Amino acid sequence: MHDKRKYIRHDAIHLLDYLLLDQGNEDTGRYSMGRTLDVSNNGLKLETAQPFPQGARLKITLGLANELLSLAGTVIYCRAKKGNYISGITFESPMNSNKNIHDIYMKAFHRRRMLH
């Protein structure tokens, strides 16, 4: 079966923080944690206890060693699965010019996949 995805995905399980933003990019007060199920150059698959509406915007903070990577993302889908919700998130451009940290994070996912 041919995979038509534009980017290679790297399986991973990592915790992250997220903050739901309103239409004006302001904090809605809805802050929680989720689990990254896989990640690519343009987005990630996120498992959470709460659902998101399609098109919702999130500020996501990923931890990598002693660095924090802050990214904005948009929910492209959200599906219920075994009492939780799985959402596809597409990244906007990296926030705070964290391109180097994003590259390091992607390399860490790649190394993890090679070990499994």
C-alpha cells in the first residue's frame, strides 16, 4: 500500500502542554496536557481527555531535554477513541524562532524509531 503523506512520520509517545486559543489568539483559560502519538515536520497526532472542534487553534509546548519548544497549531480532525480523543494538529510556523529546537526534536523522534 502506497503512503501518500507528504512528510515521514516518526512514532513517539511524549507528554506536552497545550493551551486553547480563541479567534483573536487570546488564552481561553483551557490549559491541559496531552500525549504525542506521532509527529512529522508539519504536525502531530495528539491524544487528550477533551475533544477539540475542527479549526481550533492551540499553543503547544513540547519539552526536549532542557529546552522548551513552543508551537502554534490548528486542529484538522478530532475523533473519539477508547474514552480519549485523537486529534490531528497541523503546525503553523514555529513560535519564538525555535527552528533549531524543532529540528532537534524531530531528530530525537527519528532516533527513537530506529531503536524500536
